[in-house]
Amino acid sequence: MYKRQTQNGLALFHALDALKNDSEIVLAAVTQDGRALELASGASKNDRKIVLAAVLEVVSYTHPMLTTTYLLLSALTAVSR
């Protein structure tokens, strides 16, 4: 199933509930297609890493420049802490 998620994130629709709770599976799915977050379990939807990966995938698809800006700001924020 992991291979299917990395090839088509929306394949999560057909996954068993146990797989929708698996953070590794869900992360692979949203990294491939951020819209897969809608299909994930409630716990996965509250996982900061998964949500960020989904947002970055969607933003990078629609606005590559925004992704670059976000990553630079994140790096600067991390360094300044």
C-alpha cells in the first residue's frame, strides 16, 4: 500500500482505516497529493508534520514561489531561535 500512496496520494480513499491512521502512509500520500489529507484519519489531520507536508504540496503545485519563500522564512526562524 505504501507504494500506491507514493504514486497516487488519493489512493488513500481505498485504504483500510488502519492505514489511514498510519502516519507514514498518510505522510507519503499527502507528499504526493496534498488533497489526500481530506481522506486521512482525524489523528493524522492533527499531526503538524502531515498537515505541513500537505500544505506545502498544494502550494508548491499552485505557487512554486510561495513554497520557496515559506521554506526560507522557516529556515531563518529556526536559526534565530
